[in-house]
Amino acid sequence: MSLPIFTFLLSCRTLFSYMPTTLESLSTRRSRIWAELQTARAQVAALGAFAQQPSRRIGTPAQTGSAIDQRELMILVGAVGVLLGIAYLASK
């Protein structure tokens, strides 16, 4: 055999020896991403159901006597999330 063909075959053999490990890691990664996708879909569905009832009363403060609706609560939770995100990024 000539040297270039031998070198090519040797490099192919080396690449093929890594294939099972690569396929296994890709399969593991695919499974993890699929689980994350299913979790995200469930969260979106829950948020969708939560957002469809913006005028539903969920609590009555003791001092004022007026109820808080879900839309106001979502805005409050979103604002708290933004503040926590800014605080986290500022601490980096």
C-alpha cells in the first residue's frame, strides 16, 4: 500500500473508534433536551390556563377588602422575577 492510502485508512479507523462514544453522548443529550422540552410545554400550558382567567379573584387583603385578580398577581410575580434577575446579574 502507498503511504497516503495507509494514512487515510488509519485516520478512518481512529474516527470509527470514537463513533460509539459520540453516538452515546448524543443520545444522552437528545434525551435530556427532550425532557426539557416536555417540561417547557407543561409550563406553557399551565401559564396559558393561568392567563385565560385574568379576572378571577384569588385573594382578599385584610386591610382594604378588595380582591386581587390573577392579572395583577402575574404582573407582580413578573416584576419580582425581573428584580431577581437584575440582582443576580449585578452580583456576577
